[in-house]
Amino acid sequence: MSGDDDQWNDSNRAFLQAFMARSNLTLDEAKPLLAAIQTTYERKETLAEDITEADLNAHIAAANTRISPFDLEIRSTFHQTTRNRVYALVNSTSDPIIQLATIHTAEEISFLKRVLDAMFETYNTPRNEVMAITSMQAVGLHKAPESRRGDTQDGSATQGSTSQGLKMVEAEKMLRTLVDEGWFEKSKKGYYTLSPRSLMELRGWLIETYNDVDDEDEDDVDERPPRIKQCVACKEIVTVGQRCSKRSCNCRLHDICVRNFFRMQRSETCPVCKTEWTSDVFVGERAAPTNKPGNRRSVAGSNADTSRITMDGPDQNSDPSEIDR
């Protein structure tokens, strides 16, 4: 099978066009695609099982050479739960939010920003690092808060603006679109989280937006932990995984990284603070109060206003020195 990195042919062109139409692929998804392309290009049957990871990497390397002048790159990362390697087409230089604005309206981008704020601020507290949002909670953000209507995306006021946000049905459609475009994933329990593609492309923006300290908060920089944390083992962002049971410790590990990490350690203790690693304090939707052992409320099964109760922050009457497990 041909795969010279220095050769750009119809096989490479077909692969790049197919990749751009999908935005992201796994090796298993790429195998039948490359097999079909090679069958057509070489005029002899190539089976999916004949395709190797080296074949895929060769096509990706050739594609990256061609698209790099356009600030595009095919990168890869591991999925946080399946641990499959995911390849995604990302913009390597420009602001990803600006990039999204080229295909979505200003109101849709403002809605997306409110959803991201909810994921990484509202539902990402020292007690409950959920970093996910239910459908009901997301749709509830379809309109901008009253105090922010008439503001632009950078926060500056606009004269005579009549921004009213999205209709609820439009917000629902936008959420489906974000899943279809590969920016969001939706779990079986109905939580939206950032996809591997988003975590690759938005990495710098997420850290800059949610970890930077405002001028008025500079005195508290040593006390406020970063909202965006990285896995101690693989150094990738953690939005699904486990955390140290000591709340003041910033150690986080992906579930699969936990098994590999402690396999090489003498004891299962936090690599940062040496506290016993209990594996029952979570990051992600399992950290939501409704998903914790002993809480029988379900996200979709309650008749109450779940947009208010499913992932609220700590109980104001609870002892903040104790962490929920």
C-alpha cells in the first residue's frame, strides 16, 4: 500500500476532503474510509483490516503539510472515557470562538459562551467539579441575563441594542448542532460536555479564560485553585475523571490514567499531597449531587425544577471543610 509522506496524490486529496467533512475520526472509523479510497485509487480491493495506524499517520502527515499554510492541523488526543485515540481538524492559531462565529450567528455564539461559563464556573466548584451541563440547564440559558442584554461579546455596551437571546427551540437546535459538529458530546444521562476536538482546539482559550485572575482578584491568586486542571499522568485537561480527596489539592487523574499510574507506584497515594487515593471522588457528571451514592434524585426523573437542583454548588449550610464523595 502506498503512503509516501512526500507524495500528494488523489488518495491524499480524497482523504483530506473526507476528513474535513467529518472534523474528527478514530482509527476504527478511518480504516473503512481509507480502504475505500485505496480501492478506488489503486484499482484493486483493499480491506479495512489491511489499513494500519501507520497508513493513517502517513495520510495525516501529508494532509498537514498541505493545510498548515491555512492555520489548520490534524491533531490527536485520547478520549477521556474510552481511551481511543481521536484525530481532529483544529485551527492552530486563531481564536476558536471567532472561528465559530463564521458559521453561527452572534446570538448563537453568545449562547455558547453562556453554556461554557456554566460548565466551567457555575457547575465547577471546589465541592462539585461537574464541568458538564444538562439539557434543561443549557436551554435555560437561551436568554442573556437582564444585566448583560445590550452588551457585546467582549462586554462593552452597545447603543440601541435589542439582543434578546435565542428562543428555547433555537437553543435546543444549537445544542444538537454543536454535537453534530463535534464540539459537544452528550452522555446517556443527558449531560453535555466538551468533546476531544474541543479540548484540543479550545485548550489555550479555556485556560486563558477560566484560569486567569482578574485584577481585583490578584490578592487571592494563591487561594483560588485553577478551574481548568490537567491530569498529573498524561498532562491533558481533565473534565471527566478522579480527584484527590483532599479538597485543597489540585491533583486530578483520568480514570484510565489512574490504573496505569498506580500500577507503577508502591502505594495508591496522591502523587502531590500523599493523601490516600480513594477513587470515589470524581470529576465530571459523576460529581453532580444527583449522581452521588445515597442521592435518589435523577436528572430527568424529578418533577422539580432540575435546572436549579441538579448541579448546584455547595449547600450554604454545609461544612465547607468536608468534601462530598
